[in-house]
Amino acid sequence: MATVELRFSALPEHVRTARLVAAAVARRAGVDDAVLDEVRLAVGEACSRAVGLHVGHGLGTPVRVALTEDEKVFRIEVGDDVPQAALGAAQAAPGSGDGTGGDDEVDMGLAVISGLVDDVEVTADERGGLIRMSWPTNPEPLD
């Protein structure tokens, strides 16, 4: 099992780099070429969501991305440092969910990810949120 880890400042311009790295590692891991665009888009949405949450909550910590290749599956985890309690308080605040606070964008990003990835899990606790995604890999062709 090999893992590539990225940490980047919560700036939108770094999302493109994360997408490119994810596509390169996915290709090396054996993810089907027809699925690479989905990997790129899903990682872009997950990283954009994490960047938006960090900026919206005034966090200076980096966004975390782990890309892991196993024998039969390629996994990506995108983590943020926004505690679940902070997310709940933001959603309960007056005017939240009206498109001005970014909640609609966060929800839309999760919807896009769910549409792109068959195996996706979104969790949040007191340490922050995590989006786990995985895709099957192609075994080495037999000669």
C-alpha cells in the first residue's frame, strides 16, 4: 500500500494542483482512463469545499489530501479542520442556507461528489470533516 499526502494552504489556486496530482497518482494506481476525469472533478469539488470551509471559518491550517493505492482500490481522503459543532452553528445561524453564507455551495459540492463517485463517505467530528472516496483499479494484464 502506497500513500501520497498533500497539505496545502486554503487557497483556491491550490485546488488545481491537487486535481493534477490526484489524476497522476490514480493513473499510476491503475484507475481506468475513462474514470480519470471523474477522479479529477471529485477531488476538485472536495478540495474546493475544504478551502471554502477553512476560509469561511477563518482557519489558517492546511487542507489535507491522502491518495492511497491498494491492490484493488484507489482511495482519496480530503480533510478539513472545521469541527462539526462549528458547521452546526453556521447552519443554525440566521440567513444561513440562503446562498450568501456559502452553505448552498457546500451542499452542491457534496451532491456533485455523490454523483461522480459510487463509493463516497462524508464524516465530521470535533477535529474536522473528512471525505473518503474510492475507485476500483485494474489488475495488471496477464501475459
